[in-house]
Amino acid sequence: MDQHAARFTEIGKSGIERPRRINGVSRKSAALHPAIEIIGAAAALITTLGWIPQVTKVARERRADDISLSATSAIAAGVLLWTLYGLLIGSWPVIIANAATFLFVIAIVGMKLRFG
């Protein structure tokens, strides 16, 4: 293990390497290069805001017959799980992006159920 990785990991009683936790939060992800964080933030922003045109269109037209309820519900479930994952690992970017996306997607599901 290189010196850089050793700062962010520890060996547990089982002998398995695991991320070191400081104040209950894993610090392994803290070592990401700022450019990597920017890529992640851009991806989160695009995939979250990408739902706004669909929400707006369905709300404005009051029809959703061309939207698949099963596919949109599956996306909502997946995004909800991503939010839970973010909570479990303590990653605010993952939590915020996926919670916002969940709200947009669940709004589409709700309008699909209401407007058909």
C-alpha cells in the first residue's frame, strides 16, 4: 500500500483493509483531486436539471400518455436508493443531487398517475 493510501485506510480486527473514519465519516473519498470533484458536480448538475424540461412539459400540457410509468417508477426507485447510499457514506453531493432528482422524477410519476 502506498503512503498516500495508508493515510486514509486502516486494518480492522478481521485483517481487512477499510476506510479510516473520522467523526463517523469515511475519509478515503477526501483524497479526490479537485478536477474529479468538478466532473462529479457537473454530472450531478446535468442529470438533476435534465428532468426540469420533462416536468415542465407534462405540467404545461396536462398529459403524460407518452411517458412509461414503469420506467419512470424504476428510475425513481433507483434514485431513491442512490440517495440512501449517499446518506450511508456521508456524501452530501450524492445526497443533494439524488434527492433533488427524486423530487423531479416522483413529480413526473404523480402527473402520470393524474393525467394518464
